[in-house]
Amino acid sequence: MKKLLLLAGILVVITFGGCTQERQEEAPIGMAVEFNAHSACAYISQDKGWFEQEGLKLTFYESYATGMALASALARGDIEVAYICLVPAINAYANAGVPIRIIAGTHKYGYGLVVNPDKIKDVTDLEKPGIRLGCIREGGTVDVLMHKMIDKYHLDAGKVLANVQRMDPSKQVLAIKMGQLDAGFLPEHWATMAEGFGFRMLLMSQDVWPEMQGSVLVVKDDLINSHPEVARKLVEVTKRATEWSNQHPQEAAEVMARQLQATESKIPSDAPEGIAKLETTSELLLKSMSRLEYTTDIEPKEVQATIDYIAGLGYIKGSFNADDILDLRFLEGE
């Protein structure tokens, strides 16, 4: 089966009070990431062996082609730790009742609208009948960003949405390569990859949603309550990988190119056929990663703004307080 194994188990050393005797306990967890540039800190930490250096004994479980698929895995109970886009994390919490907490950010931005320059010169061209616009299914981050674009540029939502063809990011890129789409809303690194097939980056998420929180690190409540040291170490490793990536962009791009080259053993089980034909180079990743702001910092008011916006779209049952899903004590060093 096509899988990228991701963090199935962690061995935690717990010291009780002033006792010198240490006891090792298994904290069996499943962990997953998205198969794109958003999860750079996880891929880099695995590549560098930094999880092990922190005393986290781990085996890898799985990657997912989209954040929505990853959110479904959280809801099923397959995994307990995830590097996931903020919007599907909110969906999982609000709609499926998954008991998770966001313990750190991983990046801001990281999405773009790419277009065939022969067909689309301006964002208003997306309203034209017959324009083929690729986007992931309703409720995903890029779909929410598309609605933000419609709001900001005062587009006719009915006309734009009538042109949308729902498909996952890698399938969109394959369709772009085959001339079957005129535009695509994509996460990175897929948006940058589409440029290699003659498309132009018309808008980035920075243009549409300033200060947009991209992805986050989430952990199930049970794991935090039973093994808070695991959560603390995960945050520390994430910080280390993020800082290293920002200081060594070329080497980080080379690591990510290795990790995201779609070989038979790495292709996510939910990815479309043909993805292995899409070449992932370090040059592509360097350009793609420069379009994200990798940071573990997370602003609660931006999380609240996201919650309120997707509630307004009707994608979650109702708004709620961001503090209900945030647990930033490990990030803040408490």
C-alpha cells in the first residue's frame, strides 16, 4: 500500500518528584503530515534525526494529500499528532468533536492562485463562463481562501463558483499539465510546481489574507494530559527545525525535495495516479518555501478571525472562542 510512515510511537522518560529512579513508559501515538511544503519542520526533523535527539523514539505512520483527509484521520482516531492546516483542524474540532489542541504554529501563508496567462489576465476573468478553475472540496483551506478572494475583489460568487472543478492539489497540477484547467487554487509546493507548466502566479495568500495563519501543530487532549512532556518536546523540535530552515534555505529545500519526490514508497494513499510523474526539485522547493513565512508563533486573534470567517460561510456549526482550541503553554515555555 502506498504510504509514507509517520510517527507511530514515542517512548517517554518520566521522572517522578525527587526520585532518582526513572521509568520508561510507552506513549503510543500516530502522527501524520500533509504531503507538501507546509510540513517542512516535520520532514526536516525526521531527516535530521532531531526527534530521536530529543529522546522521542518514533516510527513513521502516514502522509496525506490534503488537510481535509488528514482531518478525517484525526476524527477516526488513526492519529494523535498532526501537522495540519488551521482550517481543517478547526473543522475537525468543531464539526467532528475531535478533542485536539493547537500547541504551535508552523507557517503563515502558503497558498496561491495560478492561471493560464493566455486565458486569464485579471482576477475578474474568473467570472467568465467556461473558465475551468480547480479548487479542493468545500471547507478546505484553499476553498476558504477562494471565498476571501471573492469578498476582497467584489466578485460575483455565483459566477466564480459555477466554474469550479473540485479536485485535490496534485490532481490539479496533473490537469494543468494536460491543459485541462485554466486556473487553480493550490497550496505550496503545488502552486509553484504549476508555474513550471506555463501558469502564472496571479495571487498569493499574502495578497488575499494578510497575516493568514497557515498550518499548526495539533495534539489530542489525551496525549497532552497523559504525557505533557511529549507535547513540550514536539514543540521544541518544531522550533528547532523552523529556525534551521530559515537559516539554511538551500539545504532545507534539498531535504524537502528528497522527502517530497513522489516515489512508490512515499506517495500518500489518497493521492491520484500519475503523481509520481511530477518531478520535485530543490530549485522548485527553494522558490516555493520562500513564499511561506515559517514560524512557530501563532496569534490567537488570527485564529479567532479564521474561526469566525468559516462559521460565517457555514462550514462549521457555529463560532467558538479560540482559547477553546489553543494550548500555547509549551510554546510560551510555561
